[in-house]
Amino acid sequence: MSLDVMIVDDSAAIRKILQRVLIQADVPIGKVVEAGDGQDALEKLKTVTVGLILSDINMPNMDGLQLLAALKSQESTKGVPVIMVTTEGSSNKVMEAVSLGAAGYVRKPFTAEQIKEKLAGII
């Protein structure tokens, strides 16, 4: 069964890399929806349904933590697993993400193996 995925990052290059890494990690992905920040993601989630969200933490307009809080407060998205993908070295931000309901996190730079490992218990 394939999984529709949303990738939220302000860098188009990182979004493409994540998409490629998911394929390399043998994740059975279906449709991939890209968003440039949290606001863009919430707007797109009004019309599409996904089974997994990979989100950066540091983004303009609405960061990944604000997005995560918004997702977990909405009935339609609160059950969707969210993996934070971040350069954030501070464990405070990572702990905040986990306390807000993130299913896990991966630090940039990442490998296909790290992504596969994080997703193993989720999908």
C-alpha cells in the first residue's frame, strides 16, 4: 500500500532530496505534496489528505513547531504522523516538537537509512 506524503520545507532542494531519499529507503510513497512553509501546508491540507508529514522546524511565516501544534489541534490532521527534519542543534526545539506530538525527528544532513529507520515504527 502506498502512502501519500507531504514534505514541508522552505528549501525546494531539500524537498526534492527528501523525496529521493524516501524512494531510496524503499518507502512505498504515492502522491507527494510539497509546501514551502507551515501556512502553505495547512492551506494544501484543506484539499488533500496525506498519511505522513515530513516538516522542517525553521521556516518563515509559520515554522514547523507552529505547524505541528496546528495539525494536532485539528480533527482532520491530528492522527497524521509528523516527522521533524531539522538542522536545529538545540535539544529544546526537538523536545518541544516531541511534546507537541511529533512522531520523531531526523537531523540534517540525513541518510536514506536514517529516514527508513525513523519511519519503520510509523508506517
